[in-house]
Amino acid sequence: MSAASTDGLFNIPDTLIVDLTLCATSTVTDRFFISKIFNKLSSVSIEISKYDNLAIVGSIVIDKTTHTEDQDYYITPTTNYAGTNGKITIGSLNDLSTQPVGLFSFANTATELEPRTIIPGMVGVSRLAFVDASNGEYSMTGTVTLASRSNLLFSYVPGASTVILDAGDNLGLSKKCTDYVPIQSINGVLPDIDGNINLIGIDCMKISNSAQYTLDISDTCCTPCSGCSDLETLTTRLTSLENKFLDLKGSYASANAQLTTYVTTINSNCAC
């Protein structure tokens, strides 16, 4: 291997990494390589990635001020390779001082680790990766517990080594009511198969909720323009007008009687 960076400016000295042991997966065919080295004035970090998909497995950081020759450093794994174990023995930093400072990337064909340094783990599931839209991807190794909560139900199929995850009945949000009696109907109107009754307003009808257990139905087009005091005044005037009509009726009856008497007197025979 050339051990040279992709830009050809940095070469990993033979005296830098003198021993290495890595256990990242249980697959014996997996290959790994040194993907990046960040050479700083006071420290240097070494990153290891997977050969085929270039996924970062882990890294170590070396403090140049406290480093001693042939000191061991333990790999810090990434979340995608949680549970990775690895140890790198760093020899002398003298030859590293002749290399430029900066961040340098390496191709897998230039810095692949020797097969003897890769130790496969126990055969089985290396890790479980959980992915969701909010939190992204997170990996777990070792004894992993999957716990069902409000609306989920786990069931095991004997002989098939299969665990089924269902939305269980009578759980969480779909749990049947036991403490309260639901509304069965409104004015004889039954709900649909989901238990819903739709209140539909037409034109100026508005349905709102101003308090718990209350629906307000109001007409948004026709709002009364007169209050109680105005109606009281109008009623008083109507009563006064009615009384005046009654007085007028009495006056009419009296005048009509007098007119009848007058006509009778005019038309009477005055002969003696």
C-alpha cells in the first residue's frame, strides 16, 4: 500500500502505527482502511472506515504533548457501529513532524488494514439500526429491548422465529370506554360506523364551542338591532296607540248615534 493521501501531500510514516486490532462486525469478509488523518499542531486524529461503503467506523485522537512511544489508544466508535472494539498502538511521532499539517483523506486502495488486524465478532446480529424522520438513524448492540407502548402489540410465531408487531385492539387510543357512557344518538339520529355524527351548517349557520360539553349554534347573518329596552319602549307606545284607537272608536260610536237621531228628527212628520 502506498499510504499516501489522495492529494499526494501526506504519507503515513511507518513509525506512526505499529500495531492495530479491530473488531467491528461479525462478517469475516469485511475490510477496513484508514480514511482520514487530521494532523494538527498539538494533536492528530486517525479515522477508520469500512472498505466497501466508506462508512466511518470509529477514530482515535492522540495528544502530541502527552504521548509516549508505543502508547495504546482505544477506538471511539460511531453510532452506526456502536459496540466496535479496537486498539491502536502509536509508536514515535518524530517522523510525523516532517509531514504537513492539515486534514488529509485516503483511498481504500492506499491504506487498507492487513487481514490479520481484523477480528470478526461472534456470528449473529451485529447491531440493530433504527431510522425515523425526526431523529435519523441510531444503532444499538448487545442486549436490545424492544418495548411496546400504548397502541402496539408484540406476538411470537413458534417455529418460525418471527416476532409480529401489530396495532392491537383495545389498546391506547383504541381502548374501549369503560368509565363513561358514550352518546348513542341525537334526536333519533344514529352515528356512522366510526361513531361520528356530523353537524352541518347551511349559509349563515355557525357552530362553535365556547365551553366544555357545549356547542353554540348561531346565525351569522341576522343580528338583532334592538335590545330589551328598545322593545319595552316600542311595546309601551303600541299600548298607548291601542288605547287611542279605543277612544276614537268610542267617539265614532257617539257621533254615529247623534247622526242617527238627527236624521230621524229631520225625516219625521210634523203634521198635527
